[in-house]
Amino acid sequence: MIQPKPNVLESFHRFIGQQLESDAAIGMSPEQALAQWREQQETIAAIQEGLVDVEAGRTKSLDEFDRGFRERHGIKGTK
């Protein structure tokens, strides 16, 4: 189940706290920290979207994907 989206500022505050605790922020500008946080948020959103698709049954089996991929790219099957 997808968790509700936390307050954006609260999320950013947690991210910065984690960076400072792990020394990952050493030498990082505020702009770099913000860019890294935004990238993390985009990644989380993409994962959540994928999970929604899985729960809704909007997925393909590996065999289906493999067949379609090989057909589109003219690759002969190995099976």
C-alpha cells in the first residue's frame, strides 16, 4: 500500500539531517543538496507509480516482454 506523501518541507528537512549525520553533505552546496533531494523524490515517485501498476495488474511477464522486445528489434529467439 502506498503511504501518503509527507509534507515537502518536512521531507527535505529529514533528507538534509540524514546527509549531515552521514557526512555525505561535506563539500556539498545548498543547490547540490536540493538537486540531490529532488532526484531522490523523483525516484521515489517512480517506484510508487510502478507499485500502483503492479497492484492494478498493469504488468507483463518477462516472457511477454522478451517476445515483444525481440520482435521490435529483429532479434531471433534463443528458445
